[in-house]
Amino acid sequence: MRLIILEDASVVADWAARFVLQRITQFAPGPGRHFVLGLPTGGTPLGMYRRLIDFYKEGRISFKYVTTFNMDEYVGLPRDHPESYHYYMWNEFFKHVDIEPSNAHVLDGNAPDLVAECKRFEDLIAAAGGVHLFIGGIGPDGHIAFNEPGSSLVSRTRVKTLAYDTLEANKRFFGNDISKVPRQALTVGVGTVMDAKEVMILITGAHKSLALAKAVEEGVNHMWTVSAFQQHAQALFVCDEDATLELRVKTVKYFKVRTAGRRRPGRARAPHASHGVCVQALSEEHQRMIAGVPVHEQRVLH
């Protein structure tokens, strides 16, 4: 597991978008060879999506040969409901890039057989060859997708009845009327995400600092589901300074020991096309970070 500590949420968004760009470019997708990307919703990834849209409009990236799988969806909300995750993804990202609609997979919370829908989703992931990069965000209680505290750390895509705390937290999206918040959701499991070849988790804001501390400094615990990713061979946590407030000072220093003089990724040079995907020039340091060469991301302290 690696930890990247950046200045603020906007830098996290830019860094994450460039990471996605680099991974897709390195893969060089084309006909019959799709890059498979797992995607979250919520406020944290919005900036990343906007940067990826910028890269697409500038001709630096194509999503024509990218297949996506989203993490979750409410049960019973129409697809065109402003709070459905289908609506979110199409309005915030998909409609702004060249992804094929048939390659953008979002769980159907209105399927007649929800259990069968969850199995279908798992089967689609397997048929695609697995997820190359799964991106996630977390809640203040360390949940990822709708894998709330107490969820199995080997769980698969399933129907979840939401905890009261989740309903209370989400009522702000439904006119502060808790009765309008769906009681159930479909969600990928922790095990589903763990199966991805690489996982990048975005964490911003002081309100998520305790969850980050639990995930980094303490052991694996099903009450903090994000902690499971300590055991993933290619897990990357990208956070802002505010999210480190609950980390020990020595932990922060440890991860930032080689950050002196770090600058933001360099500007683009002339793009180079490859299988419909254009290369975004990155600073040498940013490429080293993405490649896994330690910059300020070392192994977690024990």
C-alpha cells in the first residue's frame, strides 16, 4: 500500500486524473483490448472527472475502448432521478466523453430480480477480464461503496439494507426528508474491489481523517472496511493535507520525507497518439510516483 499526501482536494483531483490517463495510455487499448475501469460517485471524484473531461476535449485521451463498472446504485430510484448514480455518471462524466454506452455498466436498482442483477454484474466483470483499476472514495466511517461498518471483507456484489446512520447522512440529498431516502442499495463487495489489479482510493477533507488513520495506522478491521486495502498488492491512497489530521506526526513525516521540492505534474508537450489514446506528458517525478518509485509514498509503518 502506498500513500500520497497532496496539498488540497483540487491537487488530489488533478493527480488522480493524470494517474488514470497514464494507466490507460500505458495499456494502449484498442479493438478487442479494453481497459477496464471501476468508478465511484459522490463529491470526492467530481474534480477528477472534470479533469478527465478536459483531457478528452484536448485530445489527450479517448474512452472509446474503455469499459467501466460503477460501484453502487440505490434500489427503486428511476434512472433519471437526480440522486440516482446512473444519472450522476451520465451527467457528470459519460455524456462528456466518447465512451460507448454499452461499455458503461451501472447496477440496475430497478431490476425485477435484484439478486440476479448482482450476479449478472459480477459475471460481466469476469467476462471483461477483471478490473484493471478500481477507483473509490470513502465515507467518514471508512465505508467504501455501500460496504458499511461490519461488512464482510470478502463480500461480493449484493443487495444491502442501509444502516440508519447512512440514511441520516444521505437525507440532505433528499430534501432533508429521511423517508425519501431509499432503504436499500446494490453495491459491489469489498472482495469485488480487492480483485482489481490496482486500487486507488481518494480521501479528502478533515471529516475523513479518522477513517484514513484507521486505514493506515491500525489493523484490518471490518468496522473500517477501507482498512482491507492494506492487504492489496497494488493499493494507492491519495489524500489531501486535511485528511491527515488524525495521523500521527511521525506517520505524516514518514510519508512526506522525500517531498522536498515536489512540484505539480508538468504541462503537456505535443501529444502522441496510440490506439486512439494520446499521451499526456508528465513531469519525471510524477511518472516516478505513478510507476511505484517511492517519492513520499513508503510502506506503511507498523
